[in-house]
Amino acid sequence: MRNFPSLCSLFFLLSLLFPLSNFLSLLFLLLLSLLLESFSIPTSLFKLKLLADFVIFLLLLSPYFLEFFFSLFLLKE
């Protein structure tokens, strides 16, 4: 279980090299987060690392997510 953050980071770096697989990268990260919820993990740093990788992925690799987020934010104003 302690290898999941490094796997997530590795997949993040691979998605930087192959940007066509952004959607698959997102699905992989979501699957990892679901797996984390199904196991009891003693440290919160482990979940924090995975959450940080997920947020970095969304911010750097998914302009459609940012466009959607900002359009929702602008619609509320």
C-alpha cells in the first residue's frame, strides 16, 4: 500500500510525456483514490500525497477542467 503515491507520481510523469492519455490518467487517479478509501491507512500523509498528485494533474494536464471550473465560477456571479 505504501507504493501507491509513487505509482501515482509515476503515472503523472507518464501522462506528461503522453498528453493524449489525459482521460486515462484521470481515471487511474480516481481508481487509486477509491482503493484508498477501501483500505485503512494509518497515516494521513499518504492520502495527502495522493490528493496533491490528483490536484496537480487537474491543474496542469486538464485545461477542460479549468475551463469548466471557471465557467461555473463565472456563472455564479
